[in-house]
Amino acid sequence: MVGNNEPIIKRYEKNPILTKHDVPYPVETVHNAGVVKYNSKYIMLFRSHCRNGRSIIGLAESDDGLNFRVRPEPFITPANIEPFASYEEYGVEDPRICFMGGEYLITYSAYSKHGVRVVLVKTNAFVGLERVSLITQADYRNVVLFPEKVNNRYVRLDRPHSEISPWSIWISYSPDLIYWGDSKIVIKPMVYHWDEMKVGPGATPVKTSKGWLNIYHGVFKTMDGSIYRLGVALHDLKDPSKVIGVADDWILQPEDPWEVSGYVHNVVFCCGAVAEDDGTIKIYWGGADSVMCVGTALIADLVDLCLSNPRL
């Protein structure tokens, strides 16, 4: 287990692993990427700001999860067919990837003059994609699918904008991935805590023997702006609306120069993590909304942090 003075996530010594200079088409940022394994290779779907300020999603591939090669064309750009075109007009952002039922399901935020909604698309081989549905109403972000059904229903975490329960994590269920309901709040920001301003789901949950591991982001407002950090929570396997424990400590905060300074200062933001067969997990995060980074941790350490040091 990790000692008291050792970081629970070990940063890769060659971070950042992907920047705008690695992209063969004009972009200004590379960040907030979903990552998954496909045919023993790592697939990264990353968000980039174009020079008009709007976002597209590119694709990079890797044999080792560390050294990535970017495909020559973007993977997802705003749709030109309805009903998606009207809601993707201002860009597509922050993809998450979930493998389930022999398909790769991708969720991303779609921006338009009508606000932000979340789109579900699917692909079999990361060559083409099929848009399935707009799966939220206005002003939802961070939709993360669980990688298997629970009690014969699909499950997701999300984060609606709400002044009643500000920027909290909710859970919802669906019979078909299109129509969602039975929603309830599961994790709220904690007053005078590192995540007191808002929380939101990050990577696709990881199934462990002790529960679903949920890597999430939390935000703290300071006199110098907001700080985005990563935390971890554990959900019950049979009833993921039941939170077994939320770790009191953050697991990652902005420290390296490319996390502290960039397009948006003081940000580490995770949309993807890959659990390995040896009990480790590769965690990917955007640094300062500008570059992509990676680090590794022991899954057992993250689970233990939720159980042994939960917030009150």
C-alpha cells in the first residue's frame, strides 16, 4: 500500500504525453480524453479547441498507453444532420468511452445556442460511428456509463446544473440507453472541503470486488480562481446509488507546470482510465485544458482510500 508521504498516483515522468504539436491538423489544445483498450491497443478520444474557439474530438492510438499517434483527421466533429446538428452547432467536448455488449459507447457534451446536452454514439472498430440519441435535456454534462447492466438496466452518472443542489453527481437508469429516469442524487459538494464548489463524474467506473470505483473531479474556489482536483468514491455493486465511501483526500491536484498554467489554470480533469490485469490502473487527465497526461495507481490503494479514510 502507499505510504503516508507517497503520492497515490505516480505521474509518468515523460508527461505531457500529447500536446497540440502532436496533432496533424490545426488545434490549440489537447485535453479531457476518454481512453479504452481495443484489440490490445489503447484508443484515446481527446478534445481540442479549434482556432475559432469551438471544440472537436480527435483520435490517437498507442501500443503501451504512453506513446500515442494521432490520426490525420478528427474523429467527431459537429453533426450536419438533424436532430443532432442543431444541438452540436457550437462544438463537441469531453468524451467518455464504455465497452459494453460488444460495442464501444461514447458520450460527449454538445454545445449550441440551446445550452449543453449529451449525445450517445456507438462504434465497433473506431473507424466510423453512429449517433444514437440525445440522452439528456438541457444543461447536463459529464455523463458516464457503467460498463454493465445492473438489475437488467443501464446505469449512468451525470452532473446537471442546479442551484438547488449545486453541481452534484446524480445516478439514472434506462431500459434502452435512450430514455432515462429513476434519478437520484448520490454525491454532493462538501462545505469547506477541496470539492466544495462542484463535483462531477470522470472516468468510466471500474468494477472491483468491493464496489464500483468512481474517479470524479471536484472544484474549490479561491481568491485566484478555481482549482480542479481528482477524487475517488466507491459505489455498491448491486445498488450503485448506494455510496459506500468517498475518500476524504484528493488523489491528484495541479502541480506540474502544464497543469498549473495553460488555457485554464490549475486544472487536472479526468475522462478516462484503463484498469490493467496486474491490479494497476492508468489514469489519464487533461492538464490546464491544454495537454494530456497519465499516471498509474494501484486499484487496491484507491479502494482502500474510500474505505479507510472516508469523508464525514
